[in-house]
Amino acid sequence: MFLFSKKALGFRDPNTNEIIYVRKGDVTEVPDWVAHDPLFKWAVAEGSISTVEQKAQVAVEKKAEEPVEAPVEEPEPVAKKTTSRTRKSAAKE
């Protein structure tokens, strides 16, 4: 599972006492047991961390809700007429 953290946090595995740290502003891969840590549940409820899958799903749902606009056809460019004066200035350059 991948987490995005707005705060630096440490999650402890109750079976092995292993601590997994996540740093502020990082997307970090963490083991699945982190989801069972009470700190994880609190941090998600507070908004300090979120799983990357949650954000991706929300983005997909928001994209699906947006109305689709018809493509705008651009007019064809108009050919610029040249005069003898513009031809002379172009030849000098």
C-alpha cells in the first residue's frame, strides 16, 4: 500500500515492534499491517495521510462527473496577401 503523508509519522507493528516511518510530503510504500495501526486510522480520519489508491479513485470519479464539451473547430487560416512592398521587404531580410 502506498501512503501520501502531510505529517511525519511512525507506525509500529504490534507483533514484531518494527516501526515504519513516513516523512512529510512523501509517497511511501508501507506493509499492509500499517492499516491496522490505530494511528493510521486516526491520521486518515484527520486527513494527515491518504492512500494513493484513494486519491487516484477520487480523481477518476471527479473526471467522470465532469461534463464533456464538444471540441471547438478552429477556422482555417486565411492566406495572407502579399504586395510588391511586402515582397521587397522580405527579400531584404
